[in-house]
Amino acid sequence: MHFSFPVFSSPAPRRAALGLAAAAIVALSGCASVKPQGPSTSNAATAVTAQTSRAYHGRFAVQYVDQNGQQRNAYGNFDWQERGDTVTLQLRNPLGQTMAIVTSSPSAATLELPNRQPLTADNVSTLMQNALGFALPVEGLRYWLQPSVAPTSKATTEKDPQQETRLKEIQQDGWTIDYIAYADAPAAGVKRVNLARTEPPLDIKLVLDQ
């Protein structure tokens, strides 16, 4: 499917790397500090439990700095499948070819690359950093895409001044998550979200197809 999607411009050569991310949070009054209490942060916050089953499909664009200090860009499509405590993330290039499949669970993480043996590690961040040169906040995204605050750490949120029931921004675990657009009725949920981190530098743009 052809689509028009903003991609980072850079003097460095493009490389079809792997990337993804997403975001969302809980609508709280003004700009407030939130304690890591999961569902109590807002009516929109939903605890991730063994019964959880969610799926997202969309497009991504990622800008990161590789181990040589060179700026890199990657973009394509993604499928996110969440069942209980396990997340499976498939990244594909714009032609639909699989770039990587990442599976994350509390006990281990696996990364599959085309025509290569699967790689494993104790957690998804270590695995992605070692294999791809950057790590996506998979555990945070499980909540941010709902959108809600992850219950594992404190967060600062800002509601949308045009619609106070929606979140405009969240800052948590070193990430700034900006909710650019929400789906039009009768659909619900986040439509476009940007995530940014300064150390190591990583910028992610996501479009979720409802």
C-alpha cells in the first residue's frame, strides 16, 4: 500500500533499519506528576494483565545514531500483537518484506532476522541494542499505546487544551511522548504519536491504522 508519511531528512545515507515505537498516556489535570500506580492514574489507564489481548497495525519512521556516530533513518510498516505478558512486533519495509520479528516476554526476548538464526537475550532492550544499534521502549509502549501511563515509574502528563479528556504529552523513563492526532469517531484511540529520547538519541514517528 502506497502511503505518504513524513520521514526524517538527514545528510547521512538512508539505511532500512528496524524501528518502531508508539505512545500514549493518561489524561490528567494540567501538567502533573503521576505515581506508578497503573490503573489509578486515570480512567483511561488499563493494567496489563494475563487476559490482555491487543493488536495494532501502522507505519513507522525512526531516526537514530549508530555505533559509529552516524545518523540513520528507517521506515516501513509494523504489526504489534500483544497476548498477556508477551508482545510480538513485526517490522516490514515499504514493499512488505519482513525486516525483523521481535518477541518480548518477562522471561526472555527473541529477535528474528531474515535468513539468520534467532537471537535471544534476557530482555528486549538489550537484544535490540546489540542487534540493531538502538532499543525501542516495548514495555512502555504496552501502556502508552492505550494510551495510559506505565505503572512502573513516575510520569509527567499534559492534557490536550482542545479536548481535556485526551492526553497531549507524557514524559516518562527518559522519553517524551507527543500525541499528534487521535482517530475520528466512531473509531477510538491514538492515530499519530511521536516519541523522542535524548540519550542515546532516538526519534520515532508512528501512525496507527485503526
